[in-house]
Amino acid sequence: MIDGPAILTVFFVYLAGVIIPGPNFVAVVHKAVAATRAEALALVGGIVVVNVFWATCAIAGIGVVFKAFPWAALIVKLLGAAYLIWFGSRLVLNAGKRPLAASTAAATVSFRQAFVQGVITNIGNPKSIAFFAAIFSTAAPAHASTGTFLTMLAVVALTSSSWYGMVTLVLSQPRIASAYRRAKKTIDRLCGGLILLLGVRQLVQ
């Protein structure tokens, strides 16, 4: 039997959490304006997969796991911070450089790289970890039925796909992409600096 009220609660809690800007949002925005729409959607796919993973862990009791093994949370935090600092620094240093035209094979590799980038960005995202461990796990029922459990995961997947997908489709419009090309150096430095600061902030907290 599916617990409708619990699913509705999870939906509103998750919706509020996913639309608050963080590293995921910045990564999606930059990929949408700087790369192809396919690459941006691939990155969104990586983010969504990790969100479903974190939701699964939250329902199963990720908060308990991190309390029992604080070193595990610390490792995830440090790895995530290191990646954000590296990614942000690369954007800043490469700001303004024109990407080379890609062949079909290179485009396939870029698609895969974008998906992996989405996974890595989200897996070490402190906002995601804190949200799912402290807030989402509280909203989800302690002993959910199989139907309720699967429906909650579907809600997470559909909500995050819809939100980040909408951001991607809007920002990847030709006029917006053209405006990005004209201000590439400034936007790359802005996005890179923001991601770099988020990484440093995660490292020192």
C-alpha cells in the first residue's frame, strides 16, 4: 500500500531543497550555456542518478550511517571539496579560450564526461549530503512499504529531472548561448569563482 500523505510531504520537502541554488545548479547553468544541450542534459542525468542514490540512502538511514562512521562523511566531504576546487580553478584559468570543434567520437566522449561530471559534482555536494541526511530522511517514513519507497524515488527522479531539465532547456536557447559566447570570459570566471568558493567553504567548514 502506498502512503500518499508521506509521498506528498517528501515531494514538497524535496522540491524546496532542489530549487535552492548550490554547486549542482551552478554546474548545470554553466554546462547549459557553454556546451551542447545534449551534454548539459547528460550532466543533469548524472546529478539525478546521485539524487536517487542519496534518497535511497536517506530512506535506509544515511544519517545513522554517518553518525556511526563520521570518517565516511569526512572523506566524502574532502573529496567533494577537492573536486569543486579543481573544477572551479579550471574554469577560471581557461576562461575565454575557444573550444576546438569536436568530431562525432569526441562528442560521444564529451557526453560521457558530462554525465560523470554531474555524478562527481553531486556525490560530493555538501548541500545534497546535508539535505538528504538531515531533512529528507526526517520527512520520509521510517518503515516505508516497497510501493511507497519506489514512489518516493520516482518523485525525486522526476522532480530533479524536471527542474534541472527546464533550466537546461531555457539556458541552452540559441540567443542565450550566443550571449554567452560574447561574454564567455566573464561568465566562466564568475561560475568558476563561485564553484571554487563553494569548494573552499566546504573544506573549511
